[in-house]
Amino acid sequence: MKKIIEYRKLLGVTKTTEVAELKSIYKGLMKTWHPDKFQDNEEGKHEAEQKSREFIEAYNFLLSIAPETIEKALPDYTQTITACTILNYSYEKSILTLNFVDGSSYEYFDVPKNIYAKLASSDVPARFCRRHVYHEYVYRKVSKAVEA
């Protein structure tokens, strides 16, 4: 959640900001901080390049967890979590990453360490995730399924 909060603060948005407004704010920031506006000022150009990268990263991340994005991708997500086996999983800094046999991967945010420990000791990880992970945490897709 720390990452989410930092990105929202960077772009000056809230949890309830809709995608259209997020896009508008992002475009405004990119116009203000575009490196081409700082051609005569090398230090300013460098700062603008760095800020632009931060804005792009924050925008793409917040877009990936936006309710509209999640809702649009829900059929694919549901298909993956019901029909595909978990290939492997990892846990780092409260982020649980699940990789599925179809090639798709999802990150789940603010997953407590004890939930990961229970998953790791579970006989059937997919059943555990259905009960305790899939619909309990903010998530985003990080890689797409492989097309057959």
C-alpha cells in the first residue's frame, strides 16, 4: 500500500479518482515537466527527465489497479483463477506474486506475511488462494497469458 500511496501523492490524486481524471492530471504533469521544455537548462532537463519517468511509472501503476481497469479485465481474471493452476509464487515486501500455467502473473498488495506463510505450507495453493487471496487484496496483472 505504501507504493500506492506514494504514487497517488506524486500525481495528486485520491483513491476515488476516476481513470479519465487520472489521465487528464497525468497529461497536465507531462506537459509541465516534458524534458523538451528545458533545452537551454541542462540541470532542469535532467530533473524533468527524472520526473517524467516517475510520472509515467505512477500513472501506469495506478491505471493498472483502477476499478475501471479491474472491472474490464474481470472475465480474463476469473478465467485464469478458476481454470489455471498456479505455477509458482513469490513474496517480497508485502507483495505476493502468483504465476499461472497460462503465462499470466498477478501481484497482490499488502498481503500479510502470515498469509504467505500459510500459502507456502498449504497442500493445495489454488484452494488456499481462492479462499484467502484472490478477492481479498488489491491486485494488478503484470504479465499476459500466452496465446495458443
